Amino acid sequence: MKDANIETPQPADSQNQAESKPVATEHSEEPIGPGIQSKTDRAITLKDALDVFGKLIFGLAGLCYVLGVVVVTIHLRQYGVNSLDLSQLHYVTAGVWVVLPIACITTFIIFAIFLAASQTDENQRSRSWSDRIYTAFSAVSVLIFIILFFWPKIGIEFSWKSVVWIPIIGSFATLMIFVGGLSLRKLTRTTTVKGALPFIVTPILGLGLFAAYVLLFAQYTYPSIPWATGGGRASSVRLFITPESMPYLQGLKVALATKQQNGMVETDSIKLLLTTEKQLVVINADGKAVSLPAETVKGISYEK
């Protein structure tokens, strides 16, 4: 019975190896190589960038939609017309036209500043401020000339008030909002009301000036943009209707031309303000907007 309790001694070398051998546990992790870590970091960075970019796109689309609803509503209310039947795409396109002039002017300014600042230190010392301003002004003038060259292709009616001065107001308002928003970051809990007032007034004035820009854009700039591209300018058309609809159109003071050979009646050249699935809104001989049911119009001939 005593032999059962006798323990066999192990060699010293095997015992040391057992003690020095690391014991694997469920919480132990293998070290990650630098190549795998860098790939993981790049994947995370790309995912974050795509996430931010997607949010910016959706935010910009939402902003364009809201601005488009406001602009289209203000424009059509001048004629007493309701715009609730229009497609959402038309509102978004109208909002894009609101933002586009500001984006173009901002791009011109950034390009001019970059062109003036890209000179070497030696050239900057040898050139006066008048030369730098002239260089920036020349760059902006060339870009404006290029836009005016392609302007007839777009079909927008050019005027200094609707195309130049009103977008400049919008750009200045956007700059005030941006600068005012950045200045608000300087406010702390210890800032007094008197000290915080200048930081608060700037973005508020910028918002008020931007609201004035939207109102002026809806009244003057938006009507100069063709309806086919999301604008509010009425199209010159001729409508084809059935003879049974003649009394209805005559009551609305829509001028009619001679009867066609195919049994259709053609109207004189009139202004088509908007088209929806339910109605067509045209400007009659008295300059008022009248609505025609879509089923009464059998065809539309657009004029250049």
C-alpha cells in the first residue's frame, strides 16, 4: 500500500519546459501584423468617408427640395395657381437652380484666390497688390465670359438683376451664415450676453438676407429659366383640342385658330405655365392663368 503513494520524480529539464511554455487561454489574442492593421484602418476610413458623403448628398437633396417648394410656390402664387400636383423632381430641380448660382460664384472666388496665392514668394514680392487683384479679376472675367458664351444653349434669359446681382446677394448671405456659424464655436459658458451678441447677430442677418435672396430669386430669376429645365418661364405652345371643347376654351378667353382637316381645333400661340397629370395651366388673352383639364387637350405643339 505504501508503493501507491510513491511519486515518480520528473526530469528537471522537462519541468522547466513545462513551466516556460505559455498556456493558451480563451482570452489570449494573436498579434496583428502591420499590413493587416493598415488595411483595416483604410477600410474603416473609406467606410466613414462614404457614410459622410451619403449624408451630405441626402442633406443637399433635402435642402434643394425645401428651397424648390418655396420658390415654386412663391412664383405660381403670383398667378393664383396651386403647385401641389407637381412632381417632387421638379421641386428638387428648382432648388438646384437656387443653390447653383451661389456655388458658381463661390467657385469663381476660390479659383481667383488660389490663382493669386499660387505665385512663388519671389513673384509675390515683385508684384504689387494691384497686379494680384488684376490677375484675380481677369480669371473671374474669363470664367464669366465662358458662361455667357454657353448661356444661349441653356436657354436662360440674361439680365443683370436676375442673373448677376441677385446671386451675389445669395452668395454674400451664405458667407455671413458660414462665418457666423464658425464664430459661434468661440462662445463659452462664461461669455456674457453683450459679448455674445455680435456672434449671434451675424448668422441671423445672414439668414434674413438669404430669405430675401430666395424671395428675389422666385420673383425675378426663376421666371427666366425654361420650364423644361426646372424653371418657371412659360413655354410658347399651340394646343390641339376637339370641337366639343371650343365653347369651354372660348369662355376662358383662349384664342382659337382655324379648324384643322383632321377634325382638331388649334389654338393660337399661347403661354403654357405648367403641366401636370390632371391639368394644363395657360395664360389667356387677358394675361390671367386659366386651368384646362388634361382630357380636353389632345396634343401640344411647342414653339422655339
